[in-house]
Amino acid sequence: MSLQQTIIDNVKKAIQDLYSVTLESVELQGTRKEFEGDVTVVVFPMLRVVKGNPVQIGEAVGKYLVENIVEIDDYNVVKGFLNLVVSNSYYLDFFASIKDNEQFGFIAPSQNGEAVMVEYSSPNTNKPLHLGHIRNNLLGYAVAEIIKASGKKVYKTQIINDRGIHICKSMVAWQNYGHQETPETSNLKGDKLVGNYYVKFDQVYKEQIHNLIADGKSEEEAKKEAPILIEAQEMLRKWESGDEEVIALWKTMNNWVYQGFDQTYKTLGVDFDSYYYESNTYLLGKDNIEEGLTKGIFFKKEDGSVWCDLTDEGLDEKLVLRSDGTSVYMTQDIGTAIQRSKDKPDVTGMIYTVGNEQDYHFKVLFLILKKLGYDWAQNLHHLSYGMVDLPSGKMKSREGTVVDADDLIVEMTKTAGEISKDLGKLEGYSQEEKENIYNTIGLGALKYFILKVDPKKRILFNPEESVDFQGNTGPFIQYTYARIQAILRKANFDYTESITTIALHDKEKELIKQLEVYPEIIQNAANELSPAVIANYTYDLVKSYNSFFQNVSIFGADSEKEKQFRVQLSSIVGNTIKSAFGLLGINVPERM
């Protein structure tokens, strides 16, 4: 049982024994720094059942706790707050219990336990990954790792949008203007090459619209009659009818894109256990719609289209099948979710990492799946996140103004290098060592800047601000980790023995308190689907460590035991920083 639970149980017992009334709940909080103590019991809420002076009640309960809980050494009462002083021995015993546990804070998933499927990335195959995809990938990957650490089995997946008119636009433009260009002949990543032709399509399309308007067409007519659009629509029709030549080109260009995506994923440090392709799933869901019709969950309109009436739930009527029998995105998503539950029968919940512009879509999807009677539909979550903006403004793929993910990563590495040089932090390192560290710092800065923000909030991303070596940034935390590794290298003595008899400095006790809550932080982050909980915990831990480092001498300690303990404490803090950053997909440098 945790100390917090022991305190809660004994406070309830104290109120029962002292006042003969039952206390339903007890409010605890950390003791404010200006007062002596470690845990504070808030007395005011007790006045609902205990009549009397809060200070006198606090005194009586405090005395009772000191007499009945061995870990409580002393107490003081400030107005309606009972501050409890926890014994040195409690903190030393706790520290000894975790110091050799490399998996501290993690719960190993049970082989037969519940599993969660996390979907993220899910790009289109007509362009490279961009800044928006970076937030999506970082969020999805981190949430998957955090849920895994909380004790559940996790499957990481994505659905690739590899069909449709937007894909045909790139194909038509390449066919007309590509001159058989390939990633090898152009020396371009395949996703960038294909993305260039998506931009080319838009340029030609706009030019043709302009010419048609000049010939007397209305803008609406011109947009529909532009030859290159008609060509793309015809290509889509041929794809859907299985035209061999079109399918061959589609496979070739998509494979170029997949190879490009794989390089970006590797650089970004994210991975997947399975892939779904829209070209394989776009016909899914139709049978489920028929089933829903027979159950009365859906209804047909006069034109033959099928709808779901969600007005009783405060939503509207939602189209699930067109009048010509073709599916819409909702149909596909219904079918894909059901297919995934068949592919992985142990999955009891799914998390969709998709931008907040799709909030309504997922409300409807989850509600329909519940109506269809799937138990696991109770455990579907939309990890909704805000857009990422740059100081330069909004991005548009078809106009070629998107910030390419690969280019941004290169820029981050370059920025990290420039700032490191200015600060003189890497003097004496070989060029290869420097490049590796620049990459670690740059990617760490990018990931941390994005993940420290609550997913629901919009982000204004400033590359230079993110690489600051001071404040709540990735490099600041990485630098603290590297400093700890330098301390461990300097410790030329055995510091592995458990120390249980020293008096703790306040700064040491504060650090151990921070370490103590790490398992709870992981569970909270998993429950909230928020890597920001982990990121900001890590920053708080680092601030506490730096305060300890500045105020407590490690190698100049008064005794050998104190010196050993302080090196041990540094080591555990370093391991926890590395562990927490690992959940965020961020590497830490041994030297910096």
C-alpha cells in the first residue's frame, strides 16, 4: 500500500475514533515550500461532518497520525492545513527499492491482457509527409509507447490513403510532364518526386481554368471542364475498373512514395506493426450497412441512399451509402474498424490520431458502431489535436507551400549545430560526433516542443525557440542528462551499495518525491492520452535536479556514504530522464 493510501486510511480512522463520525474522502496535496512538511491533509472539507475549529481538528488528527503511522515523524498545522513530516527512513527505503530497477515506473503488458490499437500517420500517397504529419506521428507513437508502459499490449497501425482523385492527379501530371523521371534519375526521394507532380497538376489546372475563362466560360464551368481534371477523372474510372496499365503506374508511383515514407519514419524514429490500405478497405462496410438496415439502425430515402438518424443524440442524419450504392468515408471507416477487430481479436479499444477538424466525423463513427452492437465501440477514442502553424502562416500542399518533414528535420539539425557552436558546447569533439549530437539535439528539440503541449491546443512552431538550451525545451533536459553522465564518469569509486542511514538534505528529499510519482505519471498520461504529462513531469524533475546540483555538493559531501548516495541519486534521475524521454521517442546524448 502506498504512503498516501496509508495516510488516507488513518485519517478516516482518526476521525472515526476521535469524533465518532465517518469521513467519506480525504484531500491530500504536496506541502507548500514555505512550510515544513511533505504531505498536507486539507482539514476544511472535514468540517462538513466534524463540527469544530479546523486548527484543533488538525492538531488532534496530526497527533493521532504520528502515533499510528511509523513513517510520519512530526506535524504542524497552519490554519486548516495539516502538514506531515515524512521520515528519512521512508524515503531511503523507497529509494533503495528502485535504484536497481531499470524498468521503474513500467508495468509489463500481460500476454493475455487487453490490447489497444493506435492508428497514426495515415498519409496520402500523392505528397511527402509535412509538419502536420510530424505532430500526428509524434503524438501517435508517444501515446502508443506510454500505453504500453502502463501495462497494456499495443498495436501500432496506419491506414494509407492510396486511392482516389488526388492520387490520380499526381499520376496524370507525371504521365504528361514527367519524361519517365524516377527517384533514381532525379536523385529525389520518391515521395518528394510524386509530390512535385501533385503541385504540377495544380499549376496546369489553374492555367487551364484561366484560359477557359478567357474563352468565355464561367469560373464554375471552367473548373469542371479543365482538360487535365477530366483526364484525372477518367484515370480514376479506369483504376476502379481494373485497367492494367493504370494499375501498373499506380503501383509504381505508390512504391516510390512508400520508400520515401519509410526513410522519413526511420529518421523520425517511429514505427508500425501493421498497415491498412484504402485500396483494400474502400469496399468494406457495405455488408455492415445492409445488416444495420435490417436491424432498423439505418433507413433508406426515396432515392435509395442509406442514412443513420442521430438527431436523438444531438447530431444530424448521416449518409452511410450513396443512392448509386457506392460508399462514403464513413462506410469505409465502419468496415475498417470491424475488420481490425477481426484481425486482432484481443483488441478492446482503438485510438485514432487525427486532427481536430475531424471531431464530428469520429463522434458519428463511434456512435454508429455502438448502435451496431460492438462492445469494443465503448473503448474507441479520437486523439484529437490542433494544427501546427509556422510564423510564416498556413501551409497548402497543392501550392507547394507545405513545410516538408525531411526539410524541417534537416533545418532543426542545422539550427542545433549553429547554437551549439555559438555556445562552444562541443569543442574537442570529432566532426562525426558533432553531427550525431546535432541530430540528437535537433530532433529532441522538435519532438519536445510539439509533445510538451496539450494535444488539443494549436501550436505555433518556432524552430529557434525550440533549440534554446534554457527553459522548458528538449535541449535543456538533454543537457542535464549529459551533465549527470559526466558525474557518473567522474565517480571513480563503487556507489552501488544501498544507503539507509543518512540524514537527507531537503533537495535530496524533493528529488526522491519527484521520482516516487513517476509510475503514477505514466498511468495519468496513458489515461489522458497526453504525452504532455510525461514531458512536463520530466522538465519538473530536471529543474529539481539542477536545484539539487547547485545547492548540494556531490563529491565534496561530508561523508563517503553521502557522496555515494548523491551519485546514486544522480544516476536514478538520469535513468528516469532517459526512460521518460524514451516514451516520447526522444534520444539523450551521453556527452554534450
